[in-house]
Amino acid sequence: MSGPFERTVLWLTWRQLFARGRIYAAIAFTLLPAIFTLVFRFNATDQEGEILRFFVFLNQNLIIGTLLPLAAAVFGTTAFGGEVDDGTLVYLLVKPIARWRIVLSKYAVAALSTLAVVLPAMILPWLLLRGAEITGAMLQGFIWGSVLAAAIYCAIFLTLGISTKRALVFSLLYIIAFESVLSRQLEGVKALSVREWAVSASVAASHGALDIKTYLVPMSTVYWMAPIFFGVALILSLRRLSRYEVAERL
């Protein structure tokens, strides 16, 4: 029995995502936090808690708050976006492959590609800073938070990628206007922010090792809202793919 993923779609999507120099951008994304960490190490003082504050700020704001959604936007929108732009998606649709397998295969590659960029970006600074203040439980917490965020972001951006040729533009507007501005200013909006869910999940997964002194979305909200966003996004992708096939055959 065949699994939920289609090998041919996985391979073609992987090649598409890392074509045209994107591999160099991915490496730059991965190394940027480590470079900031090295600069910090050379300039750090002996002030108590300084290393911990830097590590939390780096992961919460730079990696989860900025690099992760940007990577997810690029990979998520490109998974379908390239084929939508050049009109080759119809050739994939005429093959005897279930539409839900195409969606899941492209989603899986986008999510794994995002994590392939983000996880080393978290691990390298931890290796440079680890010690009495920076524990493995802290890194574990942020990793689980990033996995949650990558899963939901990629589902959202995959839908945008198959829905419009300006998917990357709309994704960046969403990241900047909603995730980076509104969700940080209005507590009522935080309950709908993927970034805030990731931060709350990071604190919960660290088992008390992380002490982030900001408003955290209750985990009960995360448990309800995250699956809804994830499921709705993938269902919309499947519906859009089906409608795209009908439109192309007319």
C-alpha cells in the first residue's frame, strides 16, 4: 500500500525549493544567529543573566519571530507557486495521483525545509553559549515551539502559494503587519498569532527552564486554535487545487 506522500512530488518540490540560489539564502539564514552569537560573546560582560537574556531574545525574537516565518513564507509559497507561475501545474494534475497526496507531499517538503533552516540556527548558538545558565531544556523548549510554528506557517503559506501569484507579497504583509506589529501590541490579537503560540509552547515544553516575562497565550488556546488553523489551511489548499484542475481543463 502506498503511503500518504508521493515520491515524485517530494523530489520535484525539493529540487524546486532549493533552485535558483535559494540554498545560499538558506545557509545565510542558518548562520546569521550564530554570527550574532559570536559577536555577543566577544563583547559580553560578566553581568549576571546577560547570556540568558541574549539567548532568550535571540530565539524568541530573531529566530521564531523573524527568520522562521520568513523561511516558511519562502518555502511554503514556492512549493506550488513556481508551478502556478509557469503554468506547469496542470501537467502534474493529469497524472494519476490523488490531490490530497500532492498537497501533503508539497506541504511536507516545505515544512521540513523550514525546519532544516531553523533548527541549526537554534542549535549553533546554544553550542556557543551552553553552560550553567543555558541548559538543554531551554533549547528543547524553543525547538518544540519552532516545530509548531513551522507546521502552521507552512500550511498557511502553502494555501497562499496555490491561490495567488502574489503569495510571497501577501505572506510578507501578514508577517509584518499581523505577526510583528498587531500581535505584539494588542493582547487580544495574541491569541490568533502563530508566533505567540510558538513562544507559549516553548515555555511549556521547557518544563519551567524558560521564564519569559511577557503575556503568554494560555496553552488551552494553543491546543484549540493551532489544529484549527492547520486543518483549515490544508483543506483550503486541497479545494484550491481541485478548482485549479477544473479551470485548466475548461
